[in-house]
Amino acid sequence: MHRRRVTATFITYIGLDVHNNAIAVAVAESGLRKEVRDYGTIANTPTALKKLISKLARSGHELRFCYEAGPCGYGTQRQIAAAGHECIVVAPSLIPKKPGDRIKTDRRDANDLAKLHRAGELTAVWVPNQAHEAIRDLVRARLAAVRTLRKARQRLSGFLLHQGCHYGQKAWTHLHRRWLAGLKFEQPVHYIVLEDCIEAVDATSARLDRLEAHIEAALPGWSPAPVVQALQAWRGVAMVAAATLVAELGDITRFAKPTQLMVFLGLVPSENASGAKRRQGGITKAGNEAARRMLIEAAWSYRFPARIGRAQLIRQEKLTKPVRDIARKAQERLCWRYRKFARAGKLTTVITTAIARELTGFVWAIANQVQPAAA
């Protein structure tokens, strides 16, 4: 009887500590007893990285790279993947760390990454393609404009409060602008300050409008555009909110269950359990803050009775019946849940967080009903 010869696969794990100008490299061979060796430092350029890959590939081992997610982006991962090797981008907050370890250097970080990757203790993040990353950058530019506009309005409100000017009604309307134009000050310099504050608000508002127009124009050529359109079936989720959710969450179908998506967004309660004692606190607030904020903002709209408004009806016209049914079920349930929590005397912030958590489950359901367009 002839026995089949089994060829063992030798794996080399490479940890990369990526910085703007340099990359620290550490190598760990298969086998937990083998020591991790410091390979050295290379320049953070495509040419130097290509040379490193070629040199390590000469051994004939399977190469598995890893590095922390950071400001340098995914260029290193894409180059290594294009060369035919595995490369994961690691979530920095989920890297195991020894208590009391206060020594941090590039070499030690690379060694730790290689060792932990070999042990299988690293958590990889989802890596978007270049088109998805571009839309996400555009969405984040809009979020930055929203924060800038808020600060500009606060600066104007603070100036008026300092001068004893109180409007007393809803701000940032046409009537509010007329009231601002009619203000009188004793010091002429204050007119200059008022004009500067108003110009800052107007410039940021125009910037925000331009970015939202660019997002709308970019959606038709984006492969997840059908998912963005389907998510607009809900109350409180229009074009910008839906595009932000998809851009930040990426491929929602990679989550096997809706509870995994809730955990990813940090919408589940924190827990402290020891023995027979179990205490739950506020939500963990882990994961993507922008997507979590969009869901909580959308949850506020469910304090009103369940009904389909004109704008929501128009958004649902081109959607399939299963998607519309999920949206109708979500609206009926979430509006009922909001009123139930309100009658129980819950705080509105607690109610909207609970509604946002349940809305996450419906987001997962609709994302699994819609197929992205071909890239």
C-alpha cells in the first residue's frame, strides 16, 4: 500500500508598524516556540515594499502580513494583496496588550503584531475598495462641514448673548436673518464682528450644500447605490443619512446576525458581571460613531404616530415589495415602542437609543434583501 506524501505548508507571519516615512518589519515563522526576529526598517514607498515582498517570498513560504489601521490608509494592504499575499489591517483598539507594559517602540510594535498574528489573536477590519473609500471620504468631508457650521453658529450665538441680544424664537430662519440685520450696537466695531460671524455661517452653509450635491451626484456610479436607495424607505433616513450609513458600515451582509451589527455600532448596553451579580450600564459606544449618530438622529422621528409622509412615499416608489414591507413593519413597531417607553417614564435619550438599536436590525434586514450593482 502506497502512502500519500503530505507536503507541510510553512507560513511566515510579518508584522508591519507603518508610519509616514518608514515601516518597521518583524518576522515570525510557523511554530509558537520559534522566536520573532526583527527584520529592520524600510522606507514607506511602493518600491521598498515591493523589494521586501520579493525578498521574503524567496523562502517559498506562505506570507501573511498585518499592520494596524491608521492615518496611512490601505495603500500598503492593496499593494501586498495585488502581489498575491494575504494582508490584514488590524483594529488598534482590539489588539491584546499586557497590563503594565509601558515601553512602546516601532520595533516592539512590529514584533507584537507578528507574534499575535501567528497566534491568531488579531481582529481584522473590513477593507473598502478605492471607490468605496472615495465616497466615504466625501461623506466624512460633509460631516466635518456640519461640525464647522455648528461651531460657527455657536460663535454667533455667543457673541449675541454677550451683547444682551435675545431672539427668543426658532433660530436660523428667514425671520431670524431679518432680526440679525436690524440689530443696533453702541460700538461700531461690533457691526464688524457680527458681519464676520454671519459670513462664516453663510460660507459653511454653502460648503455643506455643495458637498451634499456632490454626494447625490456620485451615488449613481457607486455599486452600493441600490442599498442606499433601499435604506431611504424609512422615516428619518433620507439620502445623506443612507449614504453615510453605507459608506461607514461598508458591506453590511458580512455580519451574520443583526446583533453583530448592533455590537459593532456600540448600541448594546455595557455589562459588569461577577459571580451572582450582574449590572448593565450605558451603551458601549464602540465602533463607528458617525453611523451610530445617524441611527440615533433617525430614531427621533419615531416619536410621531406611524404614517407614511409624501417624501417617504416618493422614496419608496421604485423599491421592491419586500423592502417596503420591512419599512412598514419597522415604522409600526418602532412608533409603538417609542410610545410604550414614553408611557413607562423612560428618558427620551434612553428611548431614542433603544429605538436606534432596533432600527439597526431593520437596516441589516433590508441590506440582505438588496443586491449591490455591478462595480
